[in-house]
Amino acid sequence: MALVAGVDSSTQSCKVLIWDPNSRQIVREGRAKHPSGTEVDPQHWWDALLEAIESAGGLSDVSAISIAGQQHGMVLLDQDGNVLRPALLWNDTRSSGEAGELIEHFGADWLAKQTGSLPVASFTATKLRWVLNNEPEIAKQVAAVCLPHDYLSWRLSENYPNLSGLFTDRSDASGTGYFNPSTNEYLSEVIAFCLGHQVLLPRVLGPRESTAKVRSDLASHEIRIGAGMGDNAGAAKGLELSPGMFAVSLGTSGTVFGATASATSDASGCVAGFADAQGYFLPLVCTINAARVIEWGAQLLGVGLTEFGELALKADLGAGGVRVTPYLEGERTPNLPDATASVTGITLANGTRENFARACIEGMLRGLAFGGEVIEKQGLEIKSISLIGGAAANPAVQQIAKEVFSAEVFVPEPAEYVALGAAKQAAELLGK
């Protein structure tokens, strides 16, 4: 039986799906938790991957594996392949000033044209510049830079610990701020500005290319490793999105994205012009505050998420004028890393639990609806939206999303779409 494995190494956990490409069914699955925080030792990801693989029943009947992962995370390696400092994750906003330095040095138009995006604190390039500014002794020791999914693919492979064996894909590389998704080339001038010297960067593989096998101490037979992908590209592949079909993902962060044949370039910084996992492009708008908004709201009211949703559905659209601006940890779109949340419009008449619950959900979705409008201003049409992610399982979120978004909203069967996208890439290595 030619089974494959797909991995989703997200901010919160590592999920592994063992998938049968012939029946297109999940055979088994496993998971393991990641530590919380915005700064994490990559060793935790590696330990979680091994635990999740074991939880999924191992790889004894698997012929190929591919890893999707959280984008933008900065992993710094020395010349011997050792991690120099804990990785800074996408949701670490300490490098917002460095994003401004990049824009001032290169210009917004040049960066948007060359990278498809305007740098914000989430992007790897800004984090590298922060290390140069604040930890210069560590910056001097950096021999290679990779991303979370690159690191795990490399650790899993026979290439480890040889730095020249690092590899990645266009989708994840396009979120660094130092890669051009149209030419498929790294921008050496950006790296030099961010770190003060050139470093080794992972080889960028095509979507059906493999240059490594799983280490012999982890597998007794040949298991090919795919290029992997960023998490949103994995979800797009898992959903099999075609032009005009977009997705809104409601996890730790919120994203609206879709696959397109042409690249985008937004000098305002709202739309990130990423690549997808198929050889095309993936325009994306991201908000930092998504599922945590309703978790926070439910905690304040002292109820579970189910009851919180039931309260929200008892309120009318607009929540009676109560408005939650949910910048609980700053925000990426709009680019307000130091912003705070607010609740406004409250009166004695409308200050009810029901209106507050509704306003939290509307606030979470309103930022993503704005993102969809910005994407359409790039000349793209959003014909439909697939609503996915943990918060999408809440019936109130589903109903309110249909009221907030202008495009038709579908709620596909709950699934680990990022891991499923990775599994589908692994299957393509076998000609499936």
C-alpha cells in the first residue's frame, strides 16, 4: 500500500495525517502540542514532529512525506548546523521598527515589486534586521537562515546536519521578504542589509521535486521528502482552490487567500503577494487576531464557546451598535503592531451579553472582509469563500460570516486542510 504522510507544523501544534492517495481517505492521524509564545526553540518542533509521527502509527507503510508549516518564523544556524537562538515566530512584533528601516532603505514600491509584499513585523527579513540591531554578536555567527518547515524537513532528511542540504519551496520563501516569487530568486541585497553579510539560504524546489529521503535511523525503507510549503499554501492545496475561489482561515491568525495565475504587487502593504504550492501565486491578507478574539470574549463572559455562539445569534446584525475592534495583540492588517483592542458604542440599552458576543465575532470577521475588499482592488474577483480553521466550526461564526462577506460562503467538511495539502504534494512524488 503506497501511503503518504502530510504534516502541519503550526504555531500551536504538529499534526500528522497518513493518507491513502488511491482511496483519498485518511488512514490515521496523530498530533503533539507546541509550547506557547512568540519565541520558541526549534527543538520543540522537532520533538513534537517525532511524537506526532509516533501518535499516527509511524511511517512503516509510508512512501513519501511532505511538511507544511507556519510562515515567517526565523531559524538561525551556525556553520555546524546548530540553532543560534530561539526562533522568532510570525506573531512576534518586536521588529516593527526594522520593517520601517527596510522600507526607508529600499522604498515601498521597489519592495512590493521585487517581493510582492511590503515588509511588516511578521516577515523574516525584519526579524533578521532586529537581530543585527540588537544581537550583533549572534548576527555575526549566522551561516544559514531557514523557516520552520525547512528546519523540520532538513532534520528529518539524510541531509542533516549539512547546511547545503537545506531546501524549501516558493510559497514559504515568498513570505520572507527577501525572495522574488516571480523570478524565483533570493534578493542578496536585502539579506546583506538585514544581516550585514551573505548567508546560505535553502534551495528552492519545485512543487513536485524531491532532493532528500528520510534518515535511515528513522525509517528502514526509502521515504521521499517533498519540498513542503507554507501553511496557507497547504490549505489552498488541500482545498484544491482554483482561480476565483478563496478561503478564509480562522485559526490563531486570520487569513483570506486564493490561488491566482498572476502575481500581485501592493505597495500599501495590505496584500501579501505570496507564491502558492502549485507554481502560481497566492495573494493573502492576514490579521493577527482571529480565533483568540472569541476565546477572549467567551472567557470574559464566563461561558464556553458553544454558549458564546448561541448568545451571539440572539443579537441582530450590527450588535445594536456595540463594536469590538479586536487588536488584542496589535495588528498586521492594518499594520498597527502597537495597537490595542477597544469596545465602543455601549449604552445602557445595548450593553448586553448577546450584543457583546455578536460584536466580538463581527469584529473578528470584519477585518477579513476588509482584506477581501483590498484583494479585489488588485483586480481579482472573489467568487466564493471556503470558511476553514478551528473557529469556523462554530455555527454562529458560520452564520455571521454569511452576513458579513459579500461573496458566497461555503463551510467544507472539517479537516486538517494544511496537512492534507502536504499529503497531496507527497502523493504527487509517487505519481498519484
